[in-house]
Amino acid sequence: MFSKKETRDNLDYAQERTCEAGSELCRGMNNVTHQACTYVRSNPWAGVGAGAVVGIIVGMLISRK
């Protein structure tokens, strides 16, 4: 059995790792979002086309029974 201190230490460690992983994920998502925004600004018609394709696919999936 773990003592209260060991349990608390394990919990603190898990919380710290979760926080670090969340921060890393957030940084990665911000990077991807920035790259996508830059690409769409330099190629607006590609963004329109991609949006149309996604809209068609989502519409097809929603309309299926």
C-alpha cells in the first residue's frame, strides 16, 4: 500500500505531466492553425475549394439514414 505522501506525490506528478502535455498540445495546435491561416491567405481559392469539399462530405454524412 502507498502512504498518503506517496499517493500525494504520485498525484502531483500526474497533474504536472497532464499540464505539460496539455500545454504542448496547445502549442502544436496554435502552430498548425497559424500555418493553415497563412496558406489560406496566400491561396484563397484553395481554401474555398477545401471548404466546399468538407461541406459536401458533411452534408452527405448528415443526410444518410
